[in-house]
Amino acid sequence: MSQENVEVIRRAIESLNDWSLPPECFDPEVEYTTQPDAPNYTTYQGLDGLQGSQRSVREAWESIRAEPHEFIEGDRVVVALIRFELRAHSGIELQQDQGWAYWMRDGRIRRIEQYGTKQEALEAAGLSE
């Protein structure tokens, strides 16, 4: 796994902060699966699906700050540990660390799976610390 792939993932994560979505980071057939224990657990397909997931997040949260703080690389997969700082429209604030697994194809993100913990993401990706 190359540093270039980690940088693509970092850019995609940081794009959450301004609600942008850099299409050049994603494979056209990208799949994004939300956290399995979330009430709205689903898989979004393609770039249109990713944009739909962003609309859902914007409806729930007034602001979001995503800061990747660790990357664990495998052969074709990277687990990113991300700290989220969220503010709801009601003003309630939440801070949460999550592990997300990213599978790459030709230098672009092909699949994303969201997990609540680092360990869950590592297991899904077939990696260990």
C-alpha cells in the first residue's frame, strides 16, 4: 500500500469538514456501508450514493469535524482511525473516535466500511495492530 493511497483517504476524510466530495478520490463503483449497529445501517452505491449519505449527515448534524489520526496499512486495505467532533442542530455536541476500513482500486477508494472501534475495523479488514 502506498503513501499515495493514504493521502487519497486522508483527503476524502478531511472533505467531510466542508461537506465537499472530491470525486477523483473515489472509484465510480464505490460502496459505503454505515456502522453495523447504527439505526440507519445501510450501504450506499456509487458517487450518487455517497452524495446521498452526505445529505443524510447534514440533516442530522449542523457541523462535523473529522480528523484522521492513525492509518494502519494492509495489502489493499487501510484502516483509518478518525476523531469526529459533531454538533447537532439543537446545539448538543459529541466527540467520537471511530475506525473506518478503506479498500482501494487503482489509487481510488473502492469500498468504505464504518465501524465504532479500531478493533472492529481491523477485524473487518483482516488486519492486526
